[in-house]
Amino acid sequence: MTVASRSVAAIDVGTNSVLMWIARCDASGAIETLVDLAEITGLGRGVDRTRVLDDRAIERTLATLGEYAERARAHDAAIRAVGTSALRDARNAASLLARARDLGVDIEVVSGEREAELTFRGAAHGIDLGSGALTVVDIGGGSTEIVSGASGRVDRAVSLELGSVRLFERHLRSDPPSDDEIASLVREVDAVLATAPLGERVPLVAIAGTATTIGAIARGIDPYDGARAHGLRLDVLELLTIARDLAAKPLAERKRIAGLEPARADVIVAGALLLSRIAARAAAQTIVLSNGGVRVGLALDLLRAAEGAEG
């Protein structure tokens, strides 16, 4: 990236969604959002069982990446992309990576630990959370990152094989899910969380589609607007009520809920239940929702590096 451009396009190729944040740093050091996009492509659907990316999901993801690359070039922005859980797990990921490179998008498949670091940096951007300790939770489709730190520094980070798509495919087969299926999901989540370094009674910041969608449902944000969801505070009892209500509704009814994208309506139950169990484990009373995350953390890293090079 040339320092002169000072614009970056950071892309997060996730298990369920592909996101891009284009940002620019002006002469004063202020960061301006130019473009913020999200598209549900379902890249990791079935990967937990097969360890193979579905051909149709690959094509949807590549089509999205092609559109993103065009938008980035229109803003003269340097493109940087990372891939997470689905691309870590899939045996045929190399084919998608090669085809994405042909589109001008070179995807770095990052470790869960690196994903967690980027998550932490991007989660608090634009939200006043003070300088004390906080815990950031990123529920993805295939994995969940839990990161604790203070004053912008990561102290502990863990990546768990718990995600909305993975849990949905493992446990929730009925429509709506049965009590036994929900109990099975909760047992797996609680068993994994028992070993996770989840700090108690510190601000809990939840990012990514599951958390912000729940915020949109709670506040009636329809159509979804990430800027309105960013910084919302949600009472944990309200979260639990929403999770139970979603679990009680059949898929067709969930697809009509204001603030819930129809493409996310199948996996949102698993994601909401997972978030509610994390909140309970952390003894949290409220959750701060963030529209930030990996793509924002990646862009901030790039912009700061450019600033340092210029200096």
C-alpha cells in the first residue's frame, strides 16, 4: 500500500458472511468510513461434517469478493483480506484462495489467535468503553473468539470451535428446535465454556452478525443498519427472552421478524443461545454490541502501519 493513498479495504471471509470495511485516514489522523458491506454467502455450511467447501457457496463467495474488489478499486484502496474458521478447516480451501487471488483478493488464512487479536482491536472502535478491563466475544459461523484485555492490549485470547452454523448443524434438526435439541446444544456449549478464560463482571462486548442481529431485533432496526446497532447496550434478560422466542418459532415465522435477515434465520437460534450462555458464564448484566470486528481491526492495523511509515 502506498502511504499516499491512506485508504484500505479490509475483508473478512467468514464461515457465514463476507464483510468489507473501506476506511481512510486524513491528514489529522482521523479515520473515516467510506464503505461498510456485509453479504451472507454461507461459505462454511456443511464444513463441520464434510471438511469440504460447497461448490455453490464457493461461487457465491467469489462473486461477492469480485464485487468488493471493484468497490475497493473505485476508492483507490489497498485490499487486504483474511479468512477464518471455514478456510482453516476445509480441505479444498486452496482452490478458493487461488481463484480469489485472480480477482485481486489475496486471502491470508489466519489462526484463531490472530483472529482474536484483530477482533479485540476492531470491537471497541468508535465506542467509549473507558480504559479498564473488557472482554470481547466474536460469535462466528464456525468458531467463537473470546478476548480479554485492557487499555487496547490483549491479555488473553482463545478461539473455540463453537459457532452459529456449526452448532446449528450439529444439534438443531427440528423446526422449531425441540427441547432435547436445545438441551444438547447448551450442554456442548457449557462444557466448552467451562475451560474458557472468560473474565467475570467486566464490560462484555459482543460483535459480528449474531450479536448485532439480536440488537436489531430488540430495537426494531429494519432494514439492518450497522451504524445504529453499534454501541447498543442490551440487558442480558432481554437477550435471554429473545433467544427463547426465536427458538420457539418455526423458520418461516423467523424469516418475517423485523431486523433479522432471512438468510440468517436458520442459524440465529444457535447463535442467540450461545451468546446467552456466554453472558451467563461471564455473570454479565448487560452486553455492549459492536459492528466492529476482524475487518475493522485489520484496517486499523494497516492504517497505523502506513502512518508509522510516513512518520
